Amino acid sequence: MFESWVIAGVLLGAVEGFKPGPLQTLVITETLKRDWKAGLKVTLAPLVTDGPIILLCALVVSSLSNYGQFFAFISFAGAIFLLYMAYETFIIDEVQIDEGNSGNSGNSPFYKGIITNLLNPNPYVYWTLIGSPFLIKAFEEDVFLPFVFLFS
């Protein structure tokens, strides 16, 4: 029981962590424009933003009635969406780098990371379609298991 939640947390977290998106793009951009410390500051943004996002998504999902059938539906929808995103990730026509408009370097990389992550749809989609149903199911088994899932 405990091990399955650790495995689910590690595997789903790895998929989300390595999936390209706006935050990862910002990490690469800030690292190339400034240095590795700026990129590191951007990577710390989810430590601030993910808690409220997780709480919001879990409250929305847990307030739905007839949860048993919804859990099956939302898990299937989440799997289909992840397959779609994987397909989009592998279909890239051309990479273009815009070197203009670099005069806005006064913003903190950490602040840019927070704004980017709050406006990024990826955490909301993940925590609504996949993460929250896992958290709720874990909570139904044991009060401790959602923390096992989150921290793994």
C-alpha cells in the first residue's frame, strides 16, 4: 500500500518534472542570459506556487458529487491528455530564438518563475485531472498517504 503511493508519486512527478513547458523554457532562458544561479532561482518558484495550486485543485475535485465514477472518468481524461501532450512534445517543426527585447533584465528570476508558474496551465491541468484524484484516493485509504504521494 505504502510502496504503491511512493511509486505513483515518483513516476508521475518525474513525468511532470521532465515535460517541457513555460517554466522549463524560462529556466533555460535565464540560465543562458545570466548564469546558472538565475536558472536555479526560477526552479524554486514551484515551492511557492504549487501549494496553493494543489489546494485549489483538490478542493474543486473533492467537492464534486458521485466521485467514484468521476474518478474513473477524470483518470482516463488525464491519461488521454498526457498522451496528447507527449505527442505535441515530439512534433516540433522549428526552434526559433528571439534575441530582441532583452532590456527587461531588472526583474528577479525568482519573481519571473512565480509569475510563469501561476499562469502556466500545466500545474492546473495535472493537479485537476491526475494529482488531486490521487490525493483524494490516498486520503480515503489513510490520512498519511497523501503526504507520501506528495513528497515522493
